[in-house]
Amino acid sequence: MHRVIRRGSSGLAPAYSARHVYPLAAASQSDLDTWHSLEFGRFGSSLAVKDGRYVISKGTGGRSSVSGIVATVFGCTGFLGRYVVQQLAKMGSQVMVPFRGSEDDPRHLKLMGDLGQIVPMRFHPRDDDSIKAAIAKSNVVINLIGREYETRNFTFDDVHIGITEAISRLSKQHGGILRYIQASCLGASITSPSKYFRTKAIADEIALRHFPQQATVLRAGPIVGTEDRVLNVWAQQAKGLPFVPIFGDGKTRLQPTFVMDVAAAIIAAVKDDGSSMGRTYDLGGPDVYEVQELVDLVFETIREHPRVVKIPLAIPKMVSIPRDYIMKKLRIPPISRSFYSSDFLDTVEIDQIVADGALTFKDLGVIPRPLRGVVIEHLYSYRTGGPGVGSTVGEHMTGIRF
């Protein structure tokens, strides 16, 4: 004889939303109290947690398997986010993808997982209830939210510090989060002259304060890939401008890393035996480049003759003064979001390389790929005449490491 248990009994959360039963308009205080007691259960975790491991896993580990991981990926619609969602989904994880823009923003993510495994959820970073709903059934939280420039509505303090504080605090209150992954960047430091790097470092400390045992901070170098905002910018300037401007002396050292390697490192931190918990990793590629070398590499890849002009940093800083005033004081959106902003210029002369003695890709079992082949093949589309041609086709080019 089978016993039937109805949802809503025995302390389980109701299958319906209490808003339909207790409309807020013209409701008595007792009705509101009843509504709150029923609806608040929606934000609780119903996942069984045992010995700090994921449970209810089955299958061979493919797309239609069940990995036992239910992950909420904040910042999923960004550059890195789509690769993290794809890596989680292809091994049978259920992925909550919070978004705050158009309902079409996460549409491309739904194709990455099996039916019902990619769950778009509308949220707002300043609304605690929407964050609670996004993490309600998760056992992993991944925070990829970040911004390289300030806007009228969100400053670096709002994006890096405020949102990280809200997500990590509510994840801690959740009680069932086994892993918390915080994405950061190389160069993040409390003492940095750049506000961008300072707020990133503060966000890392906030995540580790709320999750001293479960959090993993991954500081990646400049991320390159199909949708990057590093190599693509120089390639677009090479095709659309008489020359590519380099602010400063071009000697700033960068350690670019492939986006899929960073996504693989995040998945490795989620799946490991707990050895990455409570630690910070510096994720840099295998080679260190100066800015001038990277620009030369772009010209060689797109098969164009190098056209570079170095501009003293004082000149763009003077140009940035009226731009910042228009955006921050008059609240008028500028034409260029970051290129001539003081926030961007403050980062130009700061090296972004792996610190001595830091934990790296190797400690997570990931081998980073160098800047050649598949890592930069998206630049082939900028070649004049097609990917197989280019302005310098047939000419002998002596570039760097290529």
C-alpha cells in the first residue's frame, strides 16, 4: 500500500504561490502574516547535504546525466558566463541563470543544457528577494558579475562591493551552499591607485569573510576569446583607424588567458575534493607579454602592416576630465564607455601578472593554452579579403612567438 503525501503538508513548501491565495491588496494583517509564513519557505533550501558532498548524482557524466550540482551563475550573460554555463550544463548540472535585462538575454544559454536544465530567472542586484529566489534550490553559487567602467546607475562600489556583499551574505544565510566561487582579476589590490582594482580586492575579501571555508577566489588575467574586449578592440582599431593608439610607453606587462581555460578552472574548483576551498588562485596564461607585443601580435594575426602611435598618458587624462564630468555630474551617458575614462586610464600602467608563489592553473589541474591557434583564431575574420587572405599575404612577417 502506497502512502500519498501532498505537497504543502508535513512542513513541505506548498506547490502553489501564496500570492494567488492571499492577494496583498486589501488583505488583513493576519492574512499577510499567513502569506509571509507560506511564501518565505520558497527561499529555503530543500537539498540534502551530507558530508560536504553533492548528492543524487547518476549517469555517465554527459549532458543527460545528473551531476548533483545545482548552480546559480550570476553574470551568466557576460563574456565568461556563457562558457561557465556551457561547462556546467554539458556534465548534467542544473544551472540557474539570473538576468536583469531583456528576456532574450539568456536565450542562447538554454541550448547549452538538456531540457529544463537551464533555468532563466529574472532578478535585480538591489532586490534581496530576487537574489534569494535565484539561489533557493542551489548548492553552488558562482559570482561572475563585474564591470570595467562605471555608469550612471552602477559605480564600481555598487557592482564589485555592493553586489558581492548581497550575494555572499544571502548565500551564507541560505545554509545549503557547498561551494562559493568569486571571480576576480590579476592586479586586484587594496592599495592599487586604480579604483577598479581596489574594489575588486575588497570584493574578494567580502566573499572570503562570509565563506572562509567554502569560498574560492579566482583572479584571472586579461581574458581573451571570441567575444573579448582586449584583442578585438585593437583589431577593430587597426581596421577602422589610421593607427592604433597605445597609451603610455607600451611596457605594461599582461598575462592573458584563454576564456575556456578560466571556465575550466571554475569547474575544477566546483568539482574537486575541497582542496580549493578557502583559497585564492592567480590564473594567468603561460606567457607574459608587454602591451606593445600584444598589439604587434594582433597586426600579424590579421595580416596588416603595423601602425602604432604611442600617446603620453597625460593627453588622454586631460580628455577624460570633461567626459567624467558629463557622465558623473550631469548624468549624461557618453559616446565611449571606457576608452577615454579616467577609470580605464588608471589601469593602463598596472601590470596584470601572476604573483610569485601564488596558486595557479596547475594547482587546479588545468593546463593553460598559449596565445596561438584556436585562442586567437577569432581574429582571422578581420583579414582583408577573407580569413585566408589579408593585406600582407605572401609577405614574410617576423613577429613575436607566432
